[in-house]
Amino acid sequence: TPRPAPSPTPRPTPMPTQLVATVVNDASELRSAVNDASTTKVALGDNIDLGDDPVDVTSDLVVDGQGFDVTGSFAVQGAALSLRNVKLTSSSGRRRALAPGSARRALAAQENGGCLAVENGALTVTDVTFDGCEASNNGGAIHAVDAEVTVVSSTFVDCSLVYPNDAEKEDKKSWLGGGAIYAAGDASTLTVRDSTFTRCTAPDGEGNGGAIVAAEVRDVEITGSRVGECSCGEHGGAFYLDGESGSRTLSIRDTDFDQNGDQNDQKMRNVITIRGFEHVELVGITAKDNSNGGGNEASAVIEFTEFDKNFCASPGDGQCECCDGLYLWSAS
């Protein structure tokens, strides 16, 4: 009787490739690891103070903070940076010499992005705390141009835009925006999930978006988040979201707006400004105890509501207001 053929030995299932982290304990080791093109992941072994000079990221990199703190900033140009489990704070230096590279240049004078500036790349932050991050123009914590930005389970506390002096205040007031996040550009997307913004501010004068400014961004998605005690000097004490025109989408879901406006004598006009998006989806939004610069309540509960290809025509400046705290500005 012929023997049955032996069963083939099963091949072992390949394990997912794990990135091997380079552990760094100070600023010099971090800069050296990032400058090494072979480094794809670093893990912090201690708190690190980067001083006033930003770390340049020009190739894809993962930074695992392992619960430690970083004081200083990162400039990302044409690369993808992923940050997780770290606390970020701006450096104390208010001025730095200009340096090559537009993302680095934005950080160099600390005008844009107090902790992170990214251009033509991608940024993902997960379980990151931004505490007391400051800039003097746009994006107190994050400044992104033509970049994909994803923020997950992160916290922004006391992030703000500040003027070094009264002359710069007058010179820049029409450009200021985004006490925590500023994102701009046709190639940009902004996704925020399960995150909180507390006491984030854009200054008086013409400051927009106490927490977030998104200007001409392709897609904006904000889900499961909370914005509290944020304020600005002009439009959007919480969010200023300007699609400008074209095929752009905005979705805000299950997000709370609580006690925004009138902190530090800010004279904001509204809590949320939405302008020029082709498709707007607002679901499960709760606004409570918000107020505008006139001391009036600006509260609303908006549920299961969809705005699609809207046009607002009103006398004068083409602006319309509804639901007290929600401000809609059409783009024709």
C-alpha cells in the first residue's frame, strides 16, 4: 500500500516589520539622529531642550516621546513627521536668524508655528500635549502649508499668538490667525480627532480663529473634540474655516464648544466662522455659554444638519449670521 504523501510544512507567517528606534537623551543626540539619513525612528530617553534653533526634518521620521518633554521646534520640509506621546513647548527665544528652507524660515523668526512648521509634507501627532506654544503671526503651535495634518487624542493648552511690540501688532494684525493650528493651501488637509483646545487665543485687532484657522484647505474633518475658553479679536473665537472656493469639504461631528469668547477682553464677533466650502456637514455639535464681544450669548445646538452648496445674499457686505454662535460667510 503506497504511503500518503507527507503534508507540506507550513511556512511561518511573516511578522510585521518593526522600526528600530534610536534612543536620544539630549538635543545634540536628537539632531545627530535626525541628520542621519538612515534614521527612521527616534525615542526620547529624557526631557530635551532644543534651544532657539529648530530641528530640520527632511526625510520621513517617527518620534516617540515616551512621555518626555521637548522645548523647541521642528521644521518639516517635503517629508512626513509622526510625533507621539510627547509634550511640546515653544522655546523662550523670540527672535532667531533667518535660515534656508521656507518651513525653517517660518520658524526662524518664530512668526509661524511655535513648535511645528511643515510644508509640502505630512504631519501626524498622537497623544501629544502642546502647552504654552506661541508664535507672532500664524499658528501658535502648528503652521502647515500644502501639507496633510492629522491630530489624534492631543491637547492644546494656552497656545496663542502674541505680538513682540506695538509696531508689529499694527503691521501684522490683518494676517494673524490660529492660536493653536494654522493650515493653508490647496494641497492641505486637516483632520482633528478626539482632541481638546483650552484657552487658545488669537490677539485683538484682526486675529481670527482662537483655536484653528484653515484657509483654502482641501478637506477639513473635526470629530469628537472639545474647544473651551478660546477667543480671538475678530472672527471665529474657536474656528475660522475658510474654503475660499472650489471643491472643498468640511465636516464637524460630535464636538463641543464651551465658554469661548471674551477672555482677556477679546472682542470677537462669533464662535465659529465657516466660509466658502462647497459641502458642509455639521452633526452633533453642542455650543454652551459662549459669548461675543458685545457680551451677548453666542450659543447653539446644531444636530444632524447639512449645508450643501449654499449661497448667502444679504445687504452690505454679503455676510449672514444664524444660530447666534455660528457665522456663515458665502463665497460666490
